[in-house]
Amino acid sequence: MIGISTYCLLEEPLPVALDRLSAMTTLIEVMDEGPHFVDDPGLFASYSGDFVFHAPYHGINVASLFESIRRASVEVMIDCFAVAAEIGAAVVLHPGYFAWDQERGQADRQFRKSLDELREAAEERSVTFWFENMGDMHFFNLRTPEDLGLIDGSGFTLDTGHANLNHCLAGFLDKGFVHMHLHDNDGRRDTHSPVGEGTIDFRAVMAAQQRERATAVIEVRTLDGVMKSLRALENL
């Protein structure tokens, strides 16, 4: 079963989005941001499906050179872990960023400090977390397969659209991953377009997904785009 991200219904309150998507799939990834920020795990008590949380990311940087920002970012992640633990959800995280090439080494050390803290917090709460590869912006961590060493064996979420922007999707498909974000683009802009409306070869993507036995969710901008994506995947 292919899951769906609540990203397609961010304009709706989260309970409405959950009601609509739970009628379509048994796996929902909650975009734990903005109007869908989750602070009450009780909201999920009436649903029988499985959930993944996409942790907050706006203003968050677990690789920040400013120690107070790094610590605060980790605390936001740990708060997300606590809610996710209540419903048995795994959590997708962004791997942080740096501002200047000269700071890359320092940022990597800050990231490793955060990684140790996140692993300890996840173990205490029996939560699984995965890092997601980032799009074509120079300062992001984890843009190419060569960057996977940074996460030091942590679980990996393969975002197809982000990999396509960095022209390295084929390389990522050869690596191990446990979860996927499915969306398309033209290789130039992160449009989160429906499957089949960009340049990605989703036959290769889905073959790799089946090989790895990874979970996968459609992460496109509209519910209509979700429906188009589901039809496109069915017709592969």
C-alpha cells in the first residue's frame, strides 16, 4: 500500500485531512508543521492505520554552529519524538545545513553532536527516525549518495524529487533506504508535482522500493495530484 502525506491538504485542519486520507490509504505521513503541527497524540486514537511524522523543519537546524540554536532544534525533534511515541509512529528529519563553505567541518561536528542526542532520545522513547535527502540548495546536508556517511548508519528516507534535482536519483536507488517520498519534477525546480508529470523514471523507483521493502508516501501539493500519482503508479 502506497501512503499519502498530509502535505496535499495543508489548507485543511489536520482532523479533516486525516479523515479524508484514511479513507484512501492505511499509511499517512503527517507534515508536523504549521496548520498540521501535532501537540495532542489523542487526535489519532480513532484511526486504525499506520502513521509517520515529518518533523518540523522551518527554522530548525540540527547542524547549527550557534549552540543555542542547535540545542533548541534538537529539543523540537525530541518533542516530536515524544508525540510520535504515543502512537507508534516513525519520524522523518531534515539533516541541517551550513551557511559558508568554510564552516562545513564545524557544521558536521555539530550535526554529529545532535545525532548522538537524537539517538539517545529515540532509544529512551522507543522511536525510529530517518533522515531525508535534501534538494538542490548548496548549503543543505545530505544532497548526494556520497553524503550518506554523515548520518552514520541511521535510517534513510529517499526523497525522489530532491534526488532528481541533484541529478543523483540512480545513485540513491542503489543504496539502502527504509522509506520514500514520491513526487516528480523537471530536474530544475522542487515543484512536488504528481508522479508522471516530470522527468523521473518511476519504474526504476518502484522496483527499488520493492527490492528494499521500503514504505513509501506520495508527497505532492494537491489531493488531485495524489489521485493522478496513484493512477500513474498503478499503470507502471
